[in-house]
Amino acid sequence: MNNIKTVSAVVTAMDKQLHNILKSPKMLWENTYIYHQLEKRKSGGKFTIQDHIRAMVYSMLSSGISWERVESITDLETGKLTAVDVLFHQYDPDYILSCEPSQLRGSLKSMSLASQYTNKQMQALINTNIPKLMSIEKDFGSIDSYYSKFIKDDNITCLVRQLSSSDSMGKLFQMGEALTAEYLKNVGYDLAKPDRHICRILGSNCLACSDSETVPLFEAFEIVSAIAKELNKPSAEVDYILWAYCANGYGEICTVNNPKCEICKASSICKSKSEQ
């Protein structure tokens, strides 16, 4: 297994390469919505229920569609999806609860932002998740006050478990571990989103941070956190570098099909490269 210090140096090289090859400034970490939300939380900013609903909607949109479509409607200065914000009336909970799921799904489809999951996601948003957030805010004063009960020693993965586990009272519907992590990043919590790209690139066939070919989700959280600590960067930033290095429409270097090993900054330590 490659050690964290070695992998961290590779991640730094990946980051520099991405700054040279990404097609749009909107694709750079420092222009993402998540970057702005991490800065807001770091400076003591408060997050309203509208912020949490926006974060949840944005995370849902990251599932099942090309993020390239989302990037095209992203505001450069804020990272916000302004057309989506208008559609959801700036995430006024009373307005959204008055909508039919099919109405929201149809509007998202007209913007090429709907997937096979969207109708069920909108049903969950309206029927379960927003009422749950409203109840939490009423009982605890703010959603973040409630969430803080589940964060142990700054380890946010405990909160991910609380919000995503099927046997948890806090379960958010249509939100598995990866989408829950994305939602939390969208309200400024610093952690990775262990999606298929992250779990693959960290695995034994690529950067070899784990003995598993596809890294288990909660192990991926720990690995990204360790790299981030070594680099003195947020976990969310390290996650973004690794994701962008793999994602279609972004770096497109460490891809499943037709990887660009000849220009990959990880080629010296990549296990799949060394076995060719």
C-alpha cells in the first residue's frame, strides 16, 4: 500500500495539472459552491433552513446526471445554480411544500437536470425531508444545533451515519451516504463525498491507499481526511481534486475507460500502470 505522504505529493501534482487543463474557471475548486460554504462556516456564518434545502437539492442534482450540465448554469462568483434557485423560489419551504413532485421534476427535466431518480427525490423532499428539517429547526432553534449532537471530536462521519442509515430516526429519504456527504459539504461541513470515482482512485488498482479495489465508503472518508491533513487542505478540496481528475467533462485523466496514463501524475505509483 502506498503511504499517505507519497499519495499527498501526487495529489498536489494533480491539482496543478487540473489548473492548467480545466476548460472553465467555474471548474476550479476556489470557484465552487462548496468552497464558498466552507469559507462561510469557517468564518462563523449561520445556515438557515433555506440554505439546508438548497444544499439538499444540489446534492440530489449530483446524482445520475453529468455534472457538466450543472456547470453550464453555475454562477462564477458564488457557485450557485441560479436558475435552480429561481425554480425553487430561493428554497422557501412553504412554497416547495405546495408543489407537486412531478411539477418540480418536469421543470428540472426542461433544464436537462432530471435523472431517473428525480421524481422519487422530489417526493422525498416534499413529503419527508423538508418537514423533518422544519421540525428540527422548531425543536432545536437551528438545524446545525441538532447536527452538532452527532459530531464527535470533529468527525463528521458520525453525522453522515445518523442522516443516511435506514435504521436511524434522523434518516433523510433518497439520501444515501454519498449524497448525504454532498449535502453536508453544501452547508460547509468539511468532508469527502465517497462516490464511485473516489472509491476507485483510492483503491488497490490505482493510488493503492487501501487493500480494497473499491474502497469502502467510511474508509474513503478516513483516507481523504489523512491526505488533507498531510497537505493542510480541507478534506472537501482533496475530494474535489481526486473527483475532477476522474470525471467526464473535467480532468478526464484517471477514467475507467481510456485512461490517459501517459499524462497522469499518479503514473509512478499507480498499481494498474505498474502492472501493464
